[in-house]
Amino acid sequence: MAASRHQQYQHTGDPSHLEVCLVSFRRSSKLSVAPPRIVFNNALDWARLASRHTYLHPIEAFRAAMELLPHFTWLGATASQRYYDVTMMDNLAVRAAAVAIRSSEYATGLEWLEHGRCLVWNQALTLRSPQAILEKSHPELAAQLYDVSQQLHCNENPKYRYDLAKKYSDLLTQARLLPGFEDFLQPTKAAGLLKAARHGPVVVVNCFRNDCDALVIMPGQDDIGHVALPNYTEAKARHARSEIEQLVCNKGLRERGFMLKGGRARVQEPDPDVGLVLADLWNDVIKPVLEHLGYLTNDVTGQLPHITWCPTGALTFLPLHAAGDYDQPRSKVFDYVVSSYTPTLTALLTSAPTMPHRVPRVLAIGQTATSGYSQLPGTTRELASIRTHTRDRAEYSQLTGRKATPKAVLKAMENHDWVHLACHAHQNVTDPTKSGFFLHGGRLDFAEITRRSFRSKGLAFLSACQTATGDERLPDEAAHLASGMLMAGYPSVIATMWSVMDEDAPMVADMVYSELMKDGKVGGGEAGRALHNAVARLREKVGERNIARWVPYIHIGS
């Protein structure tokens, strides 16, 4: 009915037909007897139509669509199916947030970005959420919920997942009927999300079509700052990504340690368009945010302030930490702040730093030779420097060559706090769950990592290629190896946006571990600061304009 009314309006352009169409969409979005997917698609169509006309109350329409979202990306489906479902959502979260921000409903926008992005990631976190409070008063229900959660977390068989998801939903309903547990494992409200800013400002940058805005949350503050970014657009972000990808292609970088013949002669100067791309990012996105925070007027003495960026949509593929006008002095983001990233605010809320009362147990994995891939002689020096810095300051173990099988590495990760992976890696563009690290005898893939529930972990240093390269079809799902490590329980991850040079990796690792081993802890921004300083040294060595060499290194998490 709603679809036919919409076709009638498109044919006639009669406002009365539009009104009837919207009423039909509203009703069809609240049908309790229709299949959930159909109801969700009706709500999505309603939101799309209403967003074209502010007088049609688009907030109501988007709220209906957001509330139906869990039924569309249902927990009973496999991870691969849910990732596919996300591609059908038409950027719902960023679109909805843009409408909310335009209406000055910043808390609503923040909640929608949090609850409508990284859906598979957030579902996995919910399954691992602690149920200690429920266990104290209702131990039997808590035990049942824990058992079903673990089975769902580890089982990808569609036949079993359907029944498990139904049972899990029923148990949650039981828990929420108990006095005091009405909000048990419900999506976090804005007031709770603000607590993510524990170690400095967190800046969520949303970009949909011609709407670009930053939502700023500060430690200890209850309000959400807003910075309009009218000069940046989704089209600019997509163009920026294309230019950066072309730069990496031109330099010949395909994987760690590999450069095409002829690539070396061109590395000293960036393509002019990439310089313009980074200048646009600086002038139109980063600089206005730093001005809002008062960081551009402060004389920098001592430690730089630390910002965690949470970009959305097309912005997730861009190096915000490298934004700058490289033709002007003191016009780069790294002149003023240390930058980290997070896929969601929940990732910061659930992270817990390594316990400081014990020395960290560090596991290093190195693969100098992998069949079908270039040699990585630098991994030997890399692991040697880590061994040197951990001596008398940490418990150090390593697995190399034939000993570094996927099974052996996973088992060793359970018994160590930190892990360093120096090897080849791969981003699967068809199925992100099949991305992985190439080890001896096989691949340690994304799906296997995310099924783990490690406790009290610290740093995961992914010294491989493309470990933070997202999926173009899933820009808001953080479907890459770095997020997999966050999901598995590592609160702090160092990764790469694209391939790195084998000669650079040992230098960066040496500098990072030299700094981190001074107090042996992460989780309070230490890893981000250590990487910032290490990349500064690399930048001095290769030159600021040699963007392909130093930009790929990023820190994710706390």
C-alpha cells in the first residue's frame, strides 16, 4: 500500500498524495504481524522520503527505522550474512545522524551513530558483556544467559544460531522484566557515551552528502559540543580516498616489504592532489575542531594534548592524523595534538588497561618467509629490538618460522598480555571475515580472532600490511584486523592503513617499545603517544612529503 501511494505521488506531484503516502509508510512501519525485514524497509523508505522535507518530521521516521535495526541485522544470522545485510541499509546511521544534528538534537545524533554503526562488532561485545550484577541477585538466569551467549559467540552454524538467538532474546526479556534490570544490556544512552572521553577529547566526525559536522565530548563534561564543517562534503571525502589510493598505487606499495620497480625514484614528492587533499582535511575539518578546543592558540609546552577521532562514512578511510597544509609552517595536525582513532565510543568504554601491578607478558610473532609473498628480513631486526627493550622489564616470548602456526599463536596469545605480529596480512574485499594474518601453514583470520574473548589484555601491535584497511562496502563496520583485535579484548592496537616498508617497520617498533617499556602499561593513551613520537622520527628520516612511508601507521583504542 505504502509503495503504491509513493508511486502515485511521484506520478502526480500532488502534496495530498504525499501526505497519504507518509501516513501509509508510518503505519506499515509499525505492523507487528509483518516480517521484520519488510517492516524495516518500510521504515527506511519513510525516513528517506521524510528527510527530503523538514516539515515532514524526519526525526520520527528515522527513530522508527533505528528501533527496528536489531531485527534487520538479526543475531541469529551468521557474521557474513549480517555484514551483507549492512550493505542494504543505505548508510542509515550517518544519514539519520545528519538529520538529528541539523535539528540540533546532538544527543540523538550521537546515540544513532553509536547504535547504528559497527553493528556486528557491537553485537559481539554485547555477547561478552559482564553479567556480574545479574549474577548476584539471579544467579540461575545469569548462568543461562552466559551459556547461550558463549554458544552464540563461538558458533557460526546457521541451523544452531537461529534457535540460540531466539533463546538469547527470550532470556534478555526475562531479565528486563526484573525490578532494576529494565535497561539490562540495552544500548547506552548519550549520558553514558560521554564517559568515553576518559583520556582527552573524543571527536565524532559525521559526513553525509553535503552535511559534515563534528560532535565533541570532553572529559568530565555533560554536554556535547558541535562544530559545523560546511566546507567539507561526502564527495570531497570520496575524492580524497581515491587520490590517496592512487598515491599508494603510484609508489608501488602492494604489501609489506614490496615496491614495484621504478617506484623508488618518485618517493620524495607527493602527488600534488594528495597535498590538496590533506590541506582540505586540515582547513575544512581538523583546524575548525582544534580552534573549537582552543588548541591553536595555546603555546605548546610539554606534552601535546591527546584526541581520539571517531570518523564515520567515507571519512573512515582518510588519514585525519596527517591532515595539514604542508606548504605552511605549523599547519599540520601533529603540530598540535596526538591522534588516536576508535571505531565506536563503546570500544573506549569497554577497554580496560593492563593491570599495572605486574610486568606485561609480551608475545612476538615473526615470519620472514611466506610462500607466495616477498621476504621480510626486517622482521628479524624488529623482534630483536623488542627483545632488547623488554629485557628485565617484561616477560618476553616469541614464535617464528615453523613454530608460528595459527593454532600455536592463538594458544600463546591466551597466555600473554601483549602481542606483536610482524608478518604478511590480507584484507579480503569479498568477505571481511576471511581477512587474516599469514602464518606458517595457514591463515589466522578475522573470524577466528573475533570469536576469542581474551581478558585483561594490553597492546596488539600489527606490524603488517593493511591491518586497518576497511571494506569500501562497509565503511562504518570497522571490518578489519585491527578492530578484530579490539573485539577480541585488546584495548590498544597499533595498525596500518596501507602497506609499510620492511625497512621502516623495525625502526617504528624500536621507538614504540623503547617508550612503552618505561612503565610497561597501555590503556591511558600511552601507546598513541609512543607511536606519535616514533612516526615523528620516521618523518624526520624520510621527509614530511614522503606521505606513503609514514602516514599508514595509526593507533586505535585507548
